[in-house]
Amino acid sequence: MKIAFLGTSAFAVPALKALAEAGHDVAAVYTRAPKPAGRGQQERRTPVHELALSLGLSVHSPRGLRTDEEAQAFKVLDLDAAVVVSYGHILPKSFLDAPVLGCINIHGSLLPRWRGAAPIHRAILAGDGETGVTTMRMDEGLDTGPMLLAESTPISSADTAETVHDRLAELGARLIVSTLDGLMRNTIDPVVQPDEGVTYAHKLGKEEGVLDWRRPAAELERKVRAFHPWPGTSFELPKESGGERIKVLAAGLALAGGAPGTLTIGRDGFPVVACGIGGLKLLQLQRPGRSAQPADAFLRGFALAAGTVLPVPAVVSLPTRPA
């Protein structure tokens, strides 16, 4: 097929690589424009941009897609299909209608569950036992188009957003090759998404990463995994202990008593914090500007006595949006 590829983040990289290796004619790669990054604020290309250059592909980084000039430039590519993966721009109708077979999206969930911006994180946070990848033909709604192919993968108790992200990226790469093959051979029947089972994966905010000890420990343990590596989870020390904000990079479950936020030290030297239900065992911590440490080593260098009560944060409200 003659295709265009629209993607930006690392999640899209395996898909572009797989499509090129499968022999598809990638006429153009669209990605977000380079942004200043790092201490020197030098412009940094997106992961998709870097791969496209290494493959010798034509790269376009428009600031927006809603001009007549951009619509015409996309139309004259005369595409069989366009593949869209974690692009970052909303495609206008002029783009959706231009390719013969439409714009095909790789979405990191088993639709219609977890439409929206953060499907991987929300699936882990909700305690889902599985997730997956769905390819769909895009329409003007938010992840509402007819489904083409889907494949699932379990979410284990050791999975983080990072490990699931990497697994789904590779799964999506295999699935998009199968999807284009099926579309070429006319062996795929698009399936309209059902109304039942729709959930919305709200965009993540840094404020959500603050651990509220009033919540069940199981929920907080999932949050630590769901928000790793970004936006991360943290708690605040009492003012008498310095008031620093400490990052929690890994945690587990443990028995605990006392008011939410009460700290105890286990026999193995690791801290346990009482929660609304159960206790959260802190396994890896990081102070501001310092390296990450196992939590028992952290306590040896930063005295925090058993019985300390960690403050609970102000209630963090999630954004609401109808599915």
C-alpha cells in the first residue's frame, strides 16, 4: 500500500518500523515539530522523526492541520491508507476522508474500554486483569470508529505503565501489519463499537500522583505502578521531618494498623504506611535531587521514626468528561 504515517511518541516507533519492513510505501511521515528540551533548551526531534530520518523517509512537522494548504498537501499524496499512532494532533475531516481506505488508528486498549489519552495507566489503576491493542478506522469522534482487529495481553501484578506500554507498542506493530494486509485482501469486516462497556481514560495530571493514605493500600500500590515512570507518585514528610516531597518508585502490600499515614518499620527494615484499608510497603524511594534508593537504605540515611504520621493531601478531584 501507499501510506502516510502520523505519529510522535515512542509508542509509535515499532509500528513505523514494522510497516517499512513489510514493504509498504511510506510516502510521508507526519510528526510533532521539534521542541526545546534539556538544560541547553536545544530542539529535540520526536522518536518517530528520528526513525523516519534513519529510514530515509520524508518528514513533515506542521504546527496544525486545519489549513487549506495542509489539507491539499495531504490529499495530493494519493494514499491508499494512513496509519495514526499517538500523533498528538486531532485529524480534521479533510484528512480522515483523503485516503481510499481511511485513517487507521492503533489504540492501546480493548475498545470500547478506555477511550482517550491514558488507556494504559487507567487500566492498571483500575485493576484490570488484561488490556490490549485495537486497530480501528477513525471517525470524527474520540476513539469511536469501527474496530478492525484486536489482541489482548494480561496485566500482571508486577506490570508498570512502562512495561505494558512497551508490550503494547510491539503488539500494535504486529497488528497494524495484519490490519493493512486484511484491508488489502478485503478479509476484515469493521465492527461498530458497542455502547456498553465504554469508559474514558482521562489525561494524567501530576497532582494525581500524590498518595492519599486514606485510600485502600491496594489502590495506592496500583497507582505506583500505573504512574511509573510518569507522572510518578509521591508523599510529603511532616514539617518536623523536613517537609520534603518523597517519590515512591516501587511499593507492595503489607498488614498495618493505626490511623492512615502512620508509619511502622517491618522486620526487614522497610517502612510500611497504614492506609484506609491495609498497609503500603515502601520499597524504593527518592529524595529531591538525589538518587533512588531501596527504602530500607533510605531510612538508614534519613531518620524517620516508627509512629510518625505522614500528612494526608487535600482531596484531588479527577476531571470529568462523558464517555
